Amino acid sequence: MTAQALFDSSLDTAALFDLPRPAAECRIVVAMSGGVDSSVVAALAAATGAEVIGITLQLYDYGAATGRKGACCAGDDISDARAVADNLGIAHYVFDHESAFREEVVEQFADDYLSGKTPVPCIRCNMGPKFTDLLRMAKELGADCLATGHYVRRVIGAAGPELHRALDPARDQSYFLYATTDQQLDFIRYPLGGLPKTQVRELAEQAGLRNAAKPDSQDICFVPDGDYAKIVRSIRPEGGQPGAIVHAQTGEELGQHKGVIHYTVGQRRGLEIGGLAEPLYVVGLDAAKAQVLVGPKIMLAVHSANIIETNRIGPLPDAPLTAKVRSLSKPVPITLDGPLGDGAATTIRFENPEFGVAPGQAAVIYCGERVVGGGWIDSTD
């Protein structure tokens, strides 16, 4: 079966990639992590009739990840990506980016935790190895575009390409891609953004991909068991320094902890300070003093957040804005107090108090379904 015949004829594969000229004259580079989503993108790209090249970045120790599914860019996932490429008859290259990934993502993750922040390493990865380096490689290979398996949509607006939320809200990954630049968006394609996950699985089966039933990764790729503290301790051993659990309002010492790396803002369970009249939550982390600050839920209410290293995608709209301050939260109404983009610092003001806003997370700004931009939360008021 030819690549073009892999899918139902009613599926316009060429339209999914918005190619600048006939597909037979184009070259598409696909970022292949080894998961089902990027594998389907490679199959869709091959079905256009374009020349397709798959690239996988090995981001951390191959041996340590062998036998573990969902590792993303290591271990068996690299083998899956290579097998899919062989099955589709496309070229496939693996590039070792372990040292850059460790420095730009893993060590930054540890440092953020040590400073009392709540990091989002997937955004750091997209800002660094996954887009910056892959995009450079794709252009060096003479590609017409770089395609990924992210669930977001690239929509052509009046001022050029715009980044929009995925059609399937349960799969939307726009929160993790707010730092995409206008120049990157000109070159990157997201062919799965308008498809539900169920259809992507069906396409994988139609194409005979060996990873069609492969489960999605549920954890940060380099923290497979969810034990963030173990990773931080292995990189920054000082992160396990014990200290006091202190009431943020009264200053009273309520107990002891085994290191601020075990806590995040908004956390309630695991404090081990029973016998209190009301439930207490982590409302702040003072890494310098090795203190975990706790207080009643009302202390988590935030009226504004100061964000730094901001990015804007396209022009700033003259329309109501919303923001997400956690990947799983719903966008809430906000106003901007200052410029957005080019790395400038600004302040977002919430129409209603927002809970659980933590420094180190990202604030991503939307206008309807469109991603306007965002930045890192530096502090809250």
C-alpha cells in the first residue's frame, strides 16, 4: 500500500499542512517523539506525497528509559519512532540533545523548585530543544515546514498565522505553547489540532502503526513516577534541607518539614499538622529560610500577578482577554496593566480573585480561542 493510500480518500491530508506549493515538490520535517500522535503526523505527511523526514531528539539517558513506554524521546520511544519511519518508508534521524536538555530543562526545573517556585518544564522544553533546535534543523534540511503532534490549531488571521486552542478541549495543549514566536508559527504546522483523539487513534490503526494503542504519557517525561523531590535531590542535594512550617498570619511554628521541594502553593494534604481549628494550605515557600508558609484558603486568593519574559503572538486584540494560570484551569477574565511581548514584564489583574496562583507557573492569555501570549508568574498580589 502506498503512503497516499493509507487513509480514507475523504481526508484532505495536504490541507492539514498548508503547504506553499504542490505536495510532490515539498519537504516536510516531522518531530517524532515515538508516541502515537507524532507517528500519525508522520503518516499524514507521507500521505500528502511530499518528501518526509522524521527527527527524534534524544533528550535523556536512553538506557535508563528502555522498557518504559511514554518516556518521550528516549528508550523504547526512540525504537517506536524508528519502526514507524521504516514502515512509512521515510528517512529518520536521531540527534543527541541530552546535555542541552539537562541544562535548559532539568536543572532549571530543580533550581525553580529550590527557589520555592512551581515549575512547568514542558514549556521550557518547547521553548528550547523541541522548537528552537528542531526548527533550525528543519530549515537546514531545506524543509517547507516542521510538523508536530501537539493539539493546537494554526489559523490564518487578518495579520497572519494565529495560534488557537485545539478543537478537542480535553486534548488542548495551547497552555504549553504560548511562547511560540510569530516567526516559528510561520514555519510550524499542527495537523492534529482540529481532530479528536479518538480519530487520531483510528488513523493510527488505518496506517498500521505499531504504536496505535500505545498509552499517552501522564507524567513529566523525566519524572515517570511523579516523585519530583527525588529528581531535585539528585541534582541539587541541598534541596532536602529541613525547616519549619509556619503560619503565615501569626508567625507561629506549627511543625517541621523535610524540605521545601516537597511542597507547592495550594497544597493541603501531607502537611502533618493536625489538631487545628481550620484546614490550612501552603500559601508560600521561603526557600532562603527553608520555611513552608501555611494559612487559610482565603490567603490563596490573588487579585493580580506580575509576569516576566512575556511573549505575544500577533497583534494585541482590542477585545476582552482571559488567562489560564495552571494547565488544567479554565481561562478567567483579566485585564492587562502594561505591555505584552518582547520579554517585557507586565501585570495581569483578575476580574475576580483567583486561587492557587504560584510563582514559577505560566500565565497564558487568550482572546476567545486565540492564544495571545503569556509569561512566567514572578510574584502575586
